[in-house]
Amino acid sequence: MLATQTCNLRAVAPSYSVFSRPLAAGQKQQCEQAVEEALAALERGAATVEQGRSLEQGLALDPGVALLHFAHARWLEAKGEREAAREAFQRALDLDEYPNRATGPFNATLREAAATGGAVLVDLEEEFFRICAGAAPGSELFLDHCHPTIESTCAMAESFWRALLTWLRARGLASASEPESLLLGEAVEDWLAALTLDRTFLSSRIVGAAKLNLLRALQDVDRGPALDLARAALRQALAVDPGSQEALAAECAAEILAGDPDNAWARLGAAAGPVIVRLDAWMAAVPALRDEAARLGIVIEAGRARRSRGSP
């Protein structure tokens, strides 16, 4: 069996978007401004026709700019143009100089390999487009750029089962009475229990995905998208295990990276001692996080948090 790869297209902007044509400084500024204004308006739910026109003008200047396609995809989706938005989201990923996700050509190669090699194809890419809430898969299906939620993992398993069942039936190796679903109407928890797993155990993996996005936020000029993904994963982890010290420590780190000293201090002040100890240990491994806290006038050492002298 061979499966195409799926990823978060809707909530993750291109990592490395570049101009592909030699534009004048004013033209580059026009493109960058079109992206910035459109994305800000979309966050407010107030995208305008003029902003869509500005994005299209930018794409006419340079159709090779991944961020222009991403912003245009978001705008098209907001206007209800689902198919056009899907194509634009895919184009944004394919133009990303550092996609860190499976691109369209990559999945096309997988489909070709399955067809020529006689493998059973499990088209997870198409399945996730089918079940997603918007024009393309987003944070309702993923914890970050590519790691699926528990429910999405179940959906993947179901896709493999259906493909295998079809293959078996075509060869007379499975009867029509075989169940079409692995879950058989059971709750996800029951299915996990049969595998000797539970959500509490898996929550630590969710926190791991959140921490990856926090590390990404440390490197990004615009930390917003990575922080949003980290917070979404942490909400899910804490819903599963409200007492997870690792998740609570990661929440403190997220507030530090958000850059508001009062919010960060309030979050730290509400954290129990063991949570601060875990945060301190993570800062020992990632000194840049400790530097961010110091920039906000917050000192974390020896498992304790305090405000430095002269901090607001």
C-alpha cells in the first residue's frame, strides 16, 4: 500500500516566500503591503473586494510569490470560492522554498508510483480535502503544519482499511459482510482502548507538536501563526489532561514569546512550582527562550520565577 501525504494548508503560511522576478522596490512593497493588509483584514473578518484586487495585481507582477497565493487563497475562501481557494492554497505550498510539507508534485509522484508498481493507493490528500471544514485542510485536522489530531489519525486508519477492504474483495478474499469501518460506531476512546492507548498518554505527543511550533516561533519574524498553532495544540492537550505540567509549562513559554510582559507574568504567577521547574529545564536546553523572558523583565532560575529590578 502507498499513501499520499496530507498537511495543514489553510492555517500555515509559506515558510520561505521569495520574489521570482526582478521587481522594482516600489513594486515589491506593493506586493508585501497587499499581503499584510489582506491577512490582517481576514483576521478581523473584514476582507474587501479592493484587497482581493490588490492581491491579484501583486500576482500579475510576480506569480511566483508563495505568500501572495496564500493570502489570495484565504481571501477566496472568505468569499466562498472554495475550488479556486483550494488551488491557491496548493500553489502557495508548491512555491514555498522551504515547504516542510508534502507538495503537489511529491504526491503526484506517489500516485504514479502506485499506478505503475501495482500498489494499492490510499489517497489521504484527497480524503482530507473531503473531510476538511474549509477549502483546504486546516487546524481542525492538524496540531501544526503536518501532525494530525487524534480524530484525524482515526480518519487515516479508516482510509487504509477501506482501501485494503476494496483490494481484498476484488480478489475474493473478503466477504461483503466485512465491516466498512474499523470503529464500528464506537467512540474514539474505545478504539484507543483496544490498542491499549488513551488520550492522556497521547497528550504528551500533542505537547511535543506544540513545542515544535514554539521553537518555530522563536525563529519567525511574524510569530503569530506558529503561536496560534502551538496554543491550539496545547488547548487540546490540556482538554485531554488538565494537569499536564509539560503542557502548562509550554503555555507559559507561549505567553513569553507573545511578548506581553504583564500577560506572561500573570501566566507564570498562576503556575505551580513543578511547572516552573519544567519551564526552567526547557530554558536550559533552549537559551533563546530564557533570553526572551529576560527581555520582558522576567527571570526564571532554580525553578523559580521573579521580575527583575527595573522591570515594568
